[in-house]
Amino acid sequence: MEALLNTGSTIDEGRLAKGGNKYSEDYKTECAVCWVCAEDFAALGCPEKVKVTSRDGVHSVAVSTKVTESVKSGHVFIPRSIWANVVVEPSTFSTGSPLYKGSPVSVEPTDDVVMDAEEIVLKLYMGEE
Amino acid sequence: MVYKNIICPVCGGSCDDVQVELKDGTIDVQNACKMGNAKFQEVVSSHRLLKPTIRENGKVKDVSWDEALEMSADILANSKRPLFFLGSETSCEAQEVGLHIAEYLGGVADSNATICHGPTVMGIQEAGCVGSTAGQAKNRADMIIYWGVNALESMPRHMSKYGVFPRGYWAKKGRFDRTMVTVDPRKTPTAVASDLHLQLKPNTDYELLSALFTILNGKEPHPSVEEITGIPIPVMKQTIEMMKESNYVGIFVGLGVSSSYGKHRNIEIALNLVKEMNNYTKCNLGALRGHCNVAGFNQLASYLYGYPFGIDFGKGYPRYNPGETTCVDVLREKDVDAAFVMSADLVNHIPADAAKYLADIPMICLDIAPCPSTTASDVVLPGVIDAMECDGTFYRLDNVPVHFEPFTDSPFPETKSNEDTLKQLFAKVKAKKEA
């Protein structure tokens, strides 16, 4: 499914990040989540997890799903975090600021493991296996 | 002992009414929001970074402050073009020293604004800004518009302290004297609390603002704008009428405006709409800034070097060209060869291509808790918590400078503040370069 990715604050994302708990299970539970509407959730086959892939197809990340009325069909939301930023459009349109709101992504069901924040740094960014 | 009127060092609200009581190994916090309370708990938390570390042959080990500063100075002095990311949850005083090191080494200096309200600042440079202090909106505004911002979750006390609920001099009944409108593609808690929610389609802020501007000028917008934005034209007209009939309209924008398609042009047209609206009523626009001193970096860099963020000293004089001299761009294009990251978890908050390169190059991180940036760093310097353990200056969301006083001391005998740590680092860098 092609979608526009919106990222942003949630109060518990803020509480955990400001409290220095980015490596906690609670942070992963709060932030490694893709919010979709019921219509898109059904179209995807009601998956527990989805793989979100960046527009260029280079980067992808597995996250849990959450059904919500807060987004419309074709739009998804991931709380501001390392999971969301793996797939955020890196082009800044000559402003310095990436496309944190409205990045084109693709979303598909997956059985991949949802990595924690430290694993993403070590495996995706530092190349350790 | 109870300490009153402590400044909160978290979001741009920089709340000045926090009350804390330090007991044996615990801290009791009053008046702070969930985010603020969590940060105050860092003073006594078990995960606080208390020892400098370095990465050697892939292994992380504790070292003395002097060894950590020596290695940091080596990395910076040997770099051809270092990046200084001077984060916004520390003081202007610390940022100033960081800017001077960047200038001395011919590096690039940037701060959270670049990945936050940088496009808002660029929009202000294009159009000018009808601004005000937060108190103006509190006392005068009878219409509040949150555009592209979920204030209840990103600046939790804004609505109760400045925006919607407080009783103001000309809004004596608080919420009952105010109309609240939210413009957001998501039905956020802020939108639910509003009188009117314009749930526009993502990336159509420019089109909606343009249509509102057209209506304000007495013209009919093109009918296609309904399909593009998802907002019926009669609702747009109603919104403009509500604004014109108000005594004072306070518009607060977030990253939904500055970080979606259109970027600074969204802000530019919003500011032009605000200017035009002042022909009918008092109207101003302000940004809800994400960090307690993100505005401070813009102020400081502007008066020291003439530019608000993304400053490149590579040619021996300051240059500013967003998209070329800004943090994400220099990392994505591999235009720097070392990085110093202070009080900001940069690895967590930038896109993968930039984060991966940042993890590849030698990096020094100054922070208070374990996070993706400390994991990817070669040197970690423990941070002192501003407004709790040292004094200094923040600039609030409305660019009002706020001096903060500590209620306890730095836990480190080697440093009193992040400013002190940077001064020690600068002395070592100078000694190496001039040896």
C-alpha cells in the first residue's frame, strides 16, 4: 500500500524520550508503531506488524500496527522516533529540514522482528551483525 | 528544601513556575507536565551518564575526563571540516562557546532549528513577522488557531498557560471567551478539543493558505481547491469570517506547516495572510518550538554571525545556505569528516542516510542519558543539566530571554556546566592546533 507518512509527538513518546528511556521496552511499545485507519488495516489483511519502506526503496523498518480513527485512508502515522526516521524522506528541499510530514512510503504486512532502538543503531547504522 | 519558580528545560514553553523538592535520592516535582517531570527525574535517575567513555577497537570503556577531552580535541583538531550540532536543551552560554570552536576550526555549526522550525525562520526572512509575546495572546486573544501542531502533546501546557484556558485581561472568562480552531491532517487530541477542526489532506497547507488569502481579498478561490485540500470552500469562508470578527487572532504553527511540502513557502504565505488580516483585526503568528532553547540558538547565531542556523565557517567567514550548509544536508552529502553533538540525540532524529554517515565518522557526544547518539559515538562526555545543576539563559518560544538558576550542583567535580566543558575542550583544541 502506498501512503503518506506523518510523524510527530505523542505525550508518552515525549515522556520517555525526555526521561532518558529511549532504550526501554516502553519506548519501543509507544514509538515502533504504525497508526492506520480501519479501512487500510483491513486492506492490508489485518497484520500485527508492517514493514514501512522509504520512497527510494533503500530503507525499511518493521513496526507494530495500531488501528485509529485519527488518520484517513492513505495516510499513516508513526510517533517521532528512530523507527519513523529510518524511512523519512531525507531531501530537505533546500531548507535543511527533512520531510517529517508527508513522506511517501510503502506499507506491507511482515513477520520481521521489530528491532529496539539500540539494535537499529547497531545493525542498520553501524553495520554490526 | 522546596525550590520555587524553577525553569523547565524541556520544550519551548520554558515554563517558569516549576516547584521541586529534593529528598534522599528522590525528587518531587510540582506544576511540570509529563515531559517536564520525566526530565527533572534525570537528576536522580539510575541511568544518568556519570563517566566519560571512549570507543576503542569497537569496545566502550570508561576513561578520565582528561582522557575523554584529549581524545575529543584530537578528533576535532585533526578534522578538515567538523560539524558542530549545538543542541537546544542547553544554555546560550554553552552554544556560544560551541559556535566559537566551529569558527576557529572552519567547521559547520547548526542546531535543532535546522530539523525543526528552520523553514519557519526562513519564511520569516522572506515575509517578515507580525509577532508578539506569549502574554499578548494570553491577555488579548479571543481566537486561537493551532496549525499543524498538536499542542496538547508537543507543548502540553501551552493551552493552559498561554493559549486557550488562562483568564486574560481582555479574555476574562478564559476558554469561554475564546474560539479554538485546529488545522491538522490528523484528528489529534488538540483537534478533538477544538471548536473547529479543518482536517486538510497532508502536504496541502500552501493551497489552503492560498485559498484563505484569496477569500480575505474578496475573491473566489478556484473550485479545485476543495478536492486538493479536502476542505469545503464554505468552511474556508467561515474561518476567514470568524478571524475578521475576532478582536485578536493568535496563530500558532508547528512542523505540520514548516516540515511538509512547501516548507518555508507555507510559512511565507501564512505570514502574508497574517499581515493582510491586520487590516481587519489584530492577528499574529508564532511557532510552538520543540526545545527550551531552540529559539536561543537562532538569536545567538544571528547576533554573533548574522545567520540563524546552518552556518559554514569553511571559507574563513560565515556563510548560510540552507540545503548546503545545514546538518542533514552536509551529512547526507558526506561533506563533513567529524561531528560534535551536544544535548541533542541527533542519530535518533535524522533520516537514515544522514544517521548512517554520522555513525561512520568520528563523533563526540555530550549528553545526559544513553541514547542512539551515545551508542554511535567515539567519545561520550556526560552532560550537566541546565536549569537544574547550573545557571544560564534560554530563549522561550516567543524569543523572550529567560535566565535560569539551578537548585542543585553539577554532579561532576571536573565541570560546572556544559559551557565549562566546552571551554575546557576549546583550550585543548587550541593547544593542539597552535602547538
